[in-house]
Amino acid sequence: MNIKRFPLTVHEDDRGWFTELVRASALPKPIKQANLSRSRKGVIRGLHYHERGQDDLFVCLSGMVRVVVLDRDTGEVFTEDIGDENPVAIYVPGVNAHGYEALTDALFAYLVTEEYDPADPDEHGIPWDDERVRHLWSTTSPVLSARDASS
């Protein structure tokens, strides 16, 4: 699967805290776009994959999310809860199906290695409740977008 975990060191003082989200030299490919989403508890986004090689670096900035990754060839799965209680960034090669569930209201960043092209999007779906992953989610009745509900 070639997933990489980057523990985030949080430096706190009376003013608040600081953390380094990513060091580009540690990544297999350079980041070309940064995206931010806000999700309410119970939302599942994905599963999606990219055939042209976009990779994603996932970071939960506030709250908690469950990252779920499926190797489409082997059926191997990866999951980790990240965010306030587990400050980790997860690098996912985009050929793997990937998504996340908001375990709380969450602010989620994903830094990607390709720019999104709405005229030719490289996004392909696998149902969130595919038999290989459905047991990994904490909910059986998620809030889904129309696209994710029809995958």
C-alpha cells in the first residue's frame, strides 16, 4: 500500500500551539494543491481513487476523522483515527481507494500531488459500504454526497 505516517509534534504554550504539517522533502512527490473541507459528525467522504497518480496527504486540523484506505488489487485495508487525539498526517498513494469519516465535526486538509481538472477529473469511486471496508466505519447510516451515495 505504501502508506506513510507522519506523527505531528505539537508545541504548546500559553498562546496556544504550533505544529509542522508537512516537510516537502519527506514526500515521494511534490504537493501541487491544498484543499480544505469541513465535515459534520457522521459524514463519510469517499471512497475514491485516482488512476493517473494523484497522491494525497491527509491532516485533520480540528476534531477527529477515521481515514480508510483499500488496496484495490489485494483487498488489504488500512485505517487510523487522526486529529485532536492523534496528531498524525497520512500519505496515501492515490491508486488506493481512500476516504474518511468525520467522527466529530472536523476540519480536514488534504494536500495533493496533482491539480484538480474539472474538465477531466481523475476521480473514480468505490461504494463506502463495499464488503471489504464497511466494517471499518463507526456508522452504518452516514451522511453522503450524491456522488458518494451512488458510487
